[in-house]
Amino acid sequence: MSEAKQYTTKNGRTYHNETEVPYMLPTDSKEIPRLFRQHEALKGILDGRFKAPLQDKLEAGITVLDSGCGPGAWLLDMANTYKNSQFHGIDINTDHFLKEGIPANAHFVLGDLAENIPYPENTFDFIYQRLLILGLTTKQWESNLQELYRVLKPGGYIELSEIDCTIMHTYGHFFKKLQEATDICQRARGTRPHIAVELFERANKAGFINVKDNIISKPFCHGGEIGELTRFHIISAHKSFGPHLADIVPEWKEDDVYQEHIKNCEIEAANNKVYARWNVVTAQKPIDKAK
Ligand SMILES: C[S@@+](CC[C@H](N)C(=O)[O-])C[C@H]1O[C@@H](n2cnc3c(N)ncnc32)[C@H](O)[C@@H]1O
């Protein structure tokens, strides 16, 4: 594939041109430190780096794919921890790949995880894919799961982690307005706001076995340290894609007005003591399937 290079600028942030790539978060360098900080937050929120039962194999040495790796926050953390394993990251945005400080067991490659993952069938023991909710259309989720199946070794594991947006409209009226605008914006691009709760069924349908849906629920904007981690993860993402929401809610074209709305969402979440949820789905490719 050739790299998507059609960009658009909104409110000082750079994005893919949505007619080329549906992904809603920025492609600019300001997004890189946010993704690294978000990874640290997610380690606390999701109770560690991964859930698939692969600790011993990672220590002994296996081959791992980070599908949609971004700048490689998860991949680099894993590569520095499990030095006998090889870690490959693919992404459509190579601008975010780091140019230095990459350990010898970490490799970054341009690739579209929905079209053609640039590796032969049965290559990986473990495939990790996190936070593609703002990236893939309905059709792309189907082809993505087929591609993950193809490049996974028989007996290997996938792990898919997504935030559950089905409950956010229940947090209060500020959040309801925010989530409704986000849903409209996502649907206009063909992406799936409720993908987290669909993963279990989609993984089964794609032929994976031993599919487990780990539902994680954590206090959002309250409850001490964990509430601060969830706040950073969810609020910083909404700030990063906020400029798109101004297409749906015209008053949010004024950045001050949008920032105030976000502040009110945080206050609402804290006052109402709401919980945020994630689905982490692990599954295996059957042993008897060579393809
Ligand atoms: C929210 S970021 C998450 C990055 C990383 N998975 C993490 O959790 O830190 C989503 C990433 O998916 C990438 N992406 C979106 N659509 C993609 C596609 N079709 N193929 C490959 N990467 C894609 C984006 O460029 C971005 O780097």
C-alpha cells in the first residue's frame, strides 16, 4: 500500500482527509505524547499490559503484532519488557513512528490493518489491537478480523480492546449532547460507535475460538487515582477529535465554548459518580486451521 497523505486542518490540528481515511484523531506530532501518556493510563485502567495467557511464552520468545500501533507506546513497552520476543507494529500513519530509541526487537511497518496486513499467513503468536473505534468502518471491521485470522498462527491469540460508548449518554445531559454529536460524526464516516460490545460476536463469527469478553468498569473523573487515569484517557481523546464535532454542533466552532462543554462533562461525571467501561476480547485461532 502507499501511505495516505491527504490531510485536512481544523482548529490548528491536522487530520486525515475523511474521504480517504475515516480515522478521526489527529495525525500531527502533538498527538504522539498524548498516545504515550494514554498508554500509561490504560495500563492502570485495564489492569496491566495484556490479558491473553502468554506471559511465559513472551518471556521465552514469540512473534507479536501490534495492529494499529501508532507511535508504538504498547509495542515499545512490551519490547523493552520481553526481550526474547519480536514485536512488529503496523500503522497507516508512519509520521508517528519514532526515529530513534527503538530496541532491536521492535520493528515498524506501514500497513493497512483492514486491507492487507503485510505479512504471510500464520506469522504471529499474538496480535494486539487497541482503540480502532474511531478508525474502521463496518466493512473494514469484517476484513480486519479476516486479516488478523490469516496472519495469526494456529493456536495463537488475538486481543482486541475498545471503549464502550453505549453508556456515555446516560452520564447526564452534557455528556449526552457530546456523545450524540460523536455518534453522528462517526456514523457519517461509516465507523461504529458501539464496536466494543460487538467484538465478542464478531470474533466468533470470524472463526476464532475460546472467545472471552473481559468487561472492565472503572470510576470516571472520581475515585482517586483511577478516576484521574480515566479522565485523561477519555477527555484528552474528546479534545483531540473535538474540531470534527463543530460540524455537528455549530456553537462548538468557538473552541472556548467546546472546552467549557467538556469541563461541564467532567464535572457531571464526577458529581454523578459514573463508571466508564471497556471490552477486552481475547480469542484463539483453532489449532487445526493452517489458514
Ligand atoms: C487511537 S490510536 C491507538 C494507537 C495504539 N493502538 C494505542 O493503543 O496506543 C489508533 C491508531 O490506529 C491507526 N489506524 C487507523 N486506521 C488504520 C488502518 N486502516 N490501518 C492501520 N492503522 C490504522 C491510526 O493511525 C492510529 O495510529
